[in-house]
Amino acid sequence: MTLPLGVLVSGRGTNLQAILDACLSGKVDARVVFVGSNREGAPAMIRATRAGIQHGEFTPNRFGSRPAAPAPLGGPPRRAGA
């Protein structure tokens, strides 16, 4: 049974790419269904876009404060199937 994954990123996305590659090669029986970031414009989000993966940014600017930013993080990954 393929495991749906939500991946959190904050930088270039090299770890995300390693996960995507492992899923694609069959080394890991999973697929990335959502990518979330705590940084606006994180390059990893470009990787998510190119891979056709749903994604979102959960930043203090968007949600008013640093403590409030991660609060809505649960909804989008669950809706994506993670």
C-alpha cells in the first residue's frame, strides 16, 4: 500500500528531491501529496510545482504572527491525502 506523504521544507529542497527520487525509483513505497513551507519563496516550492504536488506557504506574514503560522498546517495536507 503506497503511503501518502506530506513534506515540510524551508530551503532549497534537496531533501524533498531525495524523497521524490526514492518514491519514483520504488525504494520507498510512498508518494508526496503535499509540500508545506515556513518560508515565503523557498526554492523547494519550485520543485513541488514542477512535480505537480499541491503545496502551501505557512509564514508569519501570511498568518499575522510566528506562533499563528503553523496552526492551519494540518488542513491542507489532510485534504491532499497525507
